[in-house]
Amino acid sequence: MHQHSSCGCGSRHAAKKPACPPAARPVIQKITRLSSATRDDSCCHDSGGGSGENADDEGDSAPDGKGYSWLINGMDCPSCARKIETAVQRVDGVSHARVLFATEKLVVISKTDLSKQVEQAVKQAGFSLKTNKKAPEPGFWLQNRAIILLSLLMLASWLLSSVDETSGRIAFIATTLAGIWPVGRKALQLIRSGTPFAIETLMSVAAIGALFIDASAEAAMVLLLFLLGERLEAFAAGRARQGVTALMALKPDEAVRIRGDRRESVAIDDLRPGDIIEVAAGARLPADARLLIPFASFDESALTGESVPVERQQGETVAAGCTSVDRQVRMEVVSRSGESAIDRILHLIEQAEERRAPIERFLDRFSRYYTPAIMALALLITVVPPLLFAAEWQPWIYKGLTLLLIGCPCALVISTPAAITSGLAAATRRGALIKGGAALENLGAVRTIAFDKTGTLTEGKPQVTDVVLLNGEDKTALLLKAAAVESGSSHPLARAIVAHAATLNQAIPVAEGQRVLAGSGIEAWVNGRHL
């Protein structure tokens, strides 16, 4: 998916002459706000080779040009995002490139449409652009085919080696060559895109070196464990993104629009301010909208954390993602596509990712020196003892290769971004929006928190705890009458009363003429008595 908008500089730009490519569609205000925030926060920078260093500390001016965004396939960890940034920054004409790992989005600021060049740069880095936002995820076997194949080859190699050592050695060499193909290809792609000191390079060098010293079994095992680690990273990344995914899922894909006497199902992107929509009971609002009927209750817990539905009167605005609790409602759309409350929250998440935590920035800079240093040290360990002290080559080559493996910066570089992304996503799932790793890091120094209400701290599942009787009313009879009146209501308090009455193991009377009283409650007739 490709999108574009103005650069957010505050002035109007002439319309773009070139047409968008086939998968293109106009971006909303997100990219405009991105570049505006970039200017205000002085985070523009010229990374040259695309070091991936956070822009928070560099530059004084905003990137010049228009904003474009794409969704990325295949990112398993935050370091993947840095590799893509590095590759895209090397494209001529790109003034700013940023990959938002939580939302899998690549944002580029440039004066002209560089879609083909950016796509090629991303491809050279070993990733791809999503062309269909709704494309189904590949199946388990397809995603894990390399690991499954390598595992089967490893098993066959061990069986052969137990029968014939020479055949087993040949089988392990074949297994290593099969395993090094995806890893080595990725390493070459990263080298061409400007990231020579990646973990794929370390693994490839170590595996090839192991073959030369006749340690083919170790080489094959290293590659299998590396591919398995990548899949585990992908799984962890998916878990970290669940909060954002759940937030995006709050909006339905389609809406029912009213045109005169005609109802039509339309994509939510086709809704415009002033459109009249109809939302069924239990359905979510596709956009921010104004209530047109006298009153209705809405479950706003997904956005506010308040578990009890809120009564809205005619003319009040309700945010997208809220659920109509008890009735079908007719509403007037007030937000443009991409500007609803949910879209603004998603934009805040993207802004939060833009500003890395201090420790994250430090580790990012440190890893750029650490990886080449490890490779240089491994080379010295390999060649110095044999050349200067006449030591045997094979043991020292083995030690140098071992250093390459244990010196891999993956845990160092990935740990902090992964922890921050997971923390932000976990907070989002629980209804708390934390603006970035810096704020999350500062929470460690917080000693006192004041909450203005308790609704955001509870589970949202009311229960009847006490029954207070007046005028000598029988407790059981009172509960059964209340449950009869509340039967059929989807209000959380109504469900709590019905659930409590069910524990009495007595038949609940049948209520007739149930009617909701706006702002007051509910009324009905039970056994000929008006309640």
C-alpha cells in the first residue's frame, strides 16, 4: 500500500502531476503530522548511509518534500526496521526515512514520487512492500518451510553419520549449504544496501568457516538455531503488535450509508462528513459521528476504559470504535477518513515510536561500532597466534568462529527496542497510551500516581454485592422482579442483576412492555404490576 500527502510545512503545494502507481491511495493527515512533528521536535537528520540513529538529537530543519508511506512485509524485530531505513536513506532524493515497527509502516519524505526506487531498495534489503492490506497471512508450513526442511536434513544427516561417518559428513555439508542459502542471500542483500555488519553476515562467515575446518555438523546446527531464532523473533513481534492490531480492528471494514430511502454498504474510506449512516445494536461505529435519534447508549470502554455504557443525547458526538449497546441508531458522520478518534490514537502511537528512549539511542550507536569490532577481534584471534607464535591454525580458526557466534549483537540491539515495543503494546491493550520509550523509561522513577476515576482501573464486569431492602420487601422476590425487568437488556448492570438472580435457582417471571427511559432506567409490567 502506498500513500502520499503534503509535507506539513504549513503552506499549500501544487498538485502532483504524476499519477500514483496501481496500489496507491492518498494518505490522510498522518504523514503531514509526521513531518510537522519532525520539524517541531528538531529531529530531522541526514544519515548519509542511513545509520538508523534516531533523529531526535540531530538536525535543525524539517525534511523538505512530500510524505509517502508503505506497509512492510517480513519485519521480525526492530533491527529489521533499522536495516530498511539504511537502505532507503541511500536512495537519491530521499530526505527522510523512518520505519515504524509497531505499525509496520515505512515513511519517506521526498520531493518527488520515488516509489519504484524505494521498492527496489526495500527489496535489496531483503524485505518487500505490502500491495494488499487485506492479503491473508501465509500458512504455518509456508512460513516455516526453511526450518522444517533444515530440521529434516539435520535428522537425516545424524542418522547417516551413525551408520557411515563419511556419508554423514557429506550429508552435514549438504545441510549446511541448504541452510546457508537464505542466510547468505540476506547477508549479500544487506551488504549491497549499506549494512555490511549485520547478524546475517556474522552467521554466514561463521558457517562457511566451520565448513573449512571440517565442523560441518556445528555449521548446520548454527544455521538451524539462527533460523529458529528468527521465527521466535517474528512470533514475539506479532505479540508486541497485537495491541495496535486490536485497536485497528475496532473500526469495521464497511458501513451502512443512507441515501434517501436507499441503504448501501460502503467501505469506511468512502464515508464523508455529512453522510448519514445506520449502526445496528451491538455494532461498532465506523467513524466519529453525531447522534440523530433522541438518545442511545454506547459502550466506549475500548477508548476510555469506562466499563459502564454512556448515555448520549441527540446532537452529541460519539467516537469511532464505540459500540451501540441497545438499539439501532442513525448518525451523521463528522470525521474524514483517517481522522477519527482511533486514527488519531494510531497516529500518537506512530509519534511515540518516532522518539526512542535514551538507552535505545545509545545501544543503536554502540552496536555500529561493536559489530565491526567483534569481526576484527575474531580475525585477530584467528591469525595472530599462528603467524606470530607458530600455533596450529585449526584450533584458533575455531576460536575465532566461536567469537563471531557468541559476539553476535542481536540480544544487545534487539532487547531494548523489543522490550519497549512490547511494553507500549501491552499498555495499549489495557487502554493506556504511553507516548514513546522515553516516557516509558521515565515511569521507573514514578513513585505516586493519581487517578481521577476508578472506571479505568476495574475489569468492567459489574457484580451485585449487596441488596438493600426497603419497606419490608422480600429479598428473593425483589431480585426476581428486577431480573424480569432487566431481562433482554444488554446493559452491564442489567446483566449483573440477571446473573445474580440466576444463582437463586428460581424461575424468573416474564416481563411485558419493557421500555428504556432515557437517563432514568427501564420500566415493564411483571405479573400485572408496573415496575
